[in-house]
Amino acid sequence: DGGITQSPKYLFRKEGQNVTLSCEQNLNHDAMYWYRQDPGQGLRLIYYSQIVNDFQKGDIAEGYSVSREKKESFPLTVTSAQKNPTAFYLCASSTSGTEQFFGPGTRLTVL
Amino acid sequence: AQSVTQLDSQVPVFEEAPVELRCNYSSSVSVYLFWYVQYPNQGLQLLLKYLSGSTLVESINGFEAEFNKSQTSFHLRKPSVHISDTAEYFCAVTGRRALTFGSGTRLQVQP
């Protein structure tokens, strides 16, 4: 089945730790995106990548980092510099710059 | 820059009643418009989209939306809702980098 997978579904982090969220797609999409979702605020763009080995900052990139070494994979690292990382993180991909397909999400909680 | 406004954060409605979820957008260029649905602790699923052509678009589960360029709106409607329609609904518009989302409307269908 084609789609986007995110792992883990739930993630707990201690303050000061870096954590990495996985996002994999087998849809052969060129573009991939990371969004953060907080209650009542919709989705905010963290990073996006239009092509392998290239990525751009979104609206709230501070405290996050990404890599795009393979077309299928776009991992997101939440660093200790992110002061309020507790949120629901959504990965998406698209091929034509129009509709995006979303993964099931990772819920990150800081202990 | 594009922006999306969803005027209602919550819409309570009784089962089998009609519903309208409002969405207004601003953009200086031609846009594509989308409605996504999100069930608790899940990713977003595409409900319907307007790319071009007929301004009235329909989904397979009875929702419809009408693109109104003069009023810059893309309201979502359903003539008769079911309990299973309870979810959060997001309106989105194509942006320069990625989709721009509204803050979401929580549809609560009551028996």
C-alpha cells in the first residue's frame, strides 16, 4: 500500500534532549513537509523540502532541524533549543504542489 | 502572502441537520483550495479540492464546497450530518511554499 508512515506514534522527551521523528513515504513524491499542530492554532509549517538534498525553513523553524538524503525520507529533529516542543507533529508529501498527503502524526510530550 | 480564516472554532449541530463551515481566504494570485478532515489523534485526510473548472465540488460522503471568487470564500456544506462526521475540519489554500491552513473548525454532531 502506498502512503506516509510516521514513527513513533507517541514520544516522550526529557528536557535538554534531542529527539528525532521519522517520516517515510513510498508515493514517489518530490516534496515533503513538516507541520506542528497545537490546539486552536491549526497547522504551522516547520520545514519543507522540494527535492532531495535541499530543504527550506518554514514559519517556525527555530529549534528544529531536518535532512533529506533520500527521496523517501524526511526526518525531523527536535533540539533542546526548542523551548516548547510538546505538540502533535504531522509530516506530508506532495507531487505537484497542490494537494498534500499526510501521515498519521507523532505526539511529542516533554516530561 | 496567503491567509485563511475559519470563522467558527466550534459548530455544534444535531444529527440529520444541515451544516455550513465557513472559510474565507486572501491571496493576490490564483489559488487552489482544499478542505481536510481530522479525526482524533490522526493525520489529515483530503475531503475535497477546488483546482479549476466548476466552482461547486463534492466529496464522496455528501459534503460539498463552493468556490466564490468575488467573496473569496470556500464554505463547506452538508445537507444532513451523521454522528460519524464529528471531527475537526481544516480549510487550506496553496501558498508560495506549502499549503496555508486555517485554524480549524470542530464539528460536534449530537444525537
